Amino acid sequence: MVSITKDERDGFLSMVDRIISKLWEIYEPYYSEFDQVEFSLPNGDKAYKYKRRIELLKDRFTNCGKEVVFHNLFEKLSMLDSRYNKSGLFQYGCLYLAATKNTASNYARRSFAGGELGLIAYRLIEGMDILCLPEWNPDSETQADIARFLDFCDEEKADPVVITIEGIDSDHLLSEDGGNATWFFDFLNHFGYPPDYKFRYKGELCLSGFPIEHLKKA
């Protein structure tokens, strides 16, 4: 993602967004709708509780030893639900910056899918490969988008890097939920070191010219 142009990056993110939108159309009722489930109390009496429809499909993952795929999928569906309900924490699209190298390194090593939005798309595709929901019948354009995206996500091709950026314009720095981030500089000036925090940067930022450190893969 670092070596491509802004137009190429924007095109990639648009493709990822298209993939997510198509998959969310299928997943949304499974995540948002609930079914009543019967279970037994310790005394043997019957009781009922409600579960999301997607939770009732967990056995499909457990039966093939892929329970972790279900947990990854459920987490990303929860994030998407928050995104589409306009939660400030899940409005992707800005450039994200980390205040510490450790946080930046951790994100870089697990960003084989091109960032948080790409990882959501990857988990949705991964889950659908197991679920094979009957409603999922992608058109040729969506199939082409997914094929191109998965080729990009080849972990063997991943080259995680950390870029150290200086001279940040504080007026363009936002907290994770999109709020004001001036408190960061107050913290830095008071304690002399940055908090372990992530920020949004709403301005244009040219990454060329800043030092790049290539990391070992996790």
C-alpha cells in the first residue's frame, strides 16, 4: 500500500468497499435478526433465549475445526454493524497514525489485507467460504473484485513496514472516534512521552521522503 500511488490506493479501497457492501447485504439479516432457542435449566425445566441467526450457524465452523474463523467473522460483522449505524469509532477511510512504534509495528504485521477495511473484507470472504449461504450468488464483477483482492492478500507477498513521520499538522489530527485530539499534545508536553494511541489524519500526507523500516513477518 505504501509503494502505490494515491489514485491506486483510492481504487483499491473503493474495490474493498464494493466487496464489503455486497457481502453485508447477505450477512446483515443473519447478524441483525434473532431466533428463539430452547435450552434446559439445571433442574431440567425448559427455557428460551434469543440468539442471532449467525450464531446458530457456528457448528458449521466448529465441525471443520475453523471456530477461530467464526469468531473473526462475528467480530467483523459487529464492527460493520457499528459502521453502518454511524458509530464514530468505525468510520473508515482516513489515514491512521500510531503514536508509538510498537503499536505501528503490530498493525503493520497483521495488515496483509491492506488495513482494517481490507481485513473486514477478508474475514467476510473467509466466513462465506465455509457458510456457503444460498443467498450468496455474486455477479461477475464482484467475483473479479474478490479474485483481485485475494491475490493482493497473499501473505507470502506481504512486506510490513513502519514509516516514521515528523512535522504532523496538529489541526488535521483527530482521535479514533473523529473528535478533537489536542489532548495528545497536552499529554506529550506534560509527561514527555506519547500515549499508546491511534489517530486519524484528515489532511493530505505525502509519505515519500520519510524513513521506512521493513519489519520481519510475524
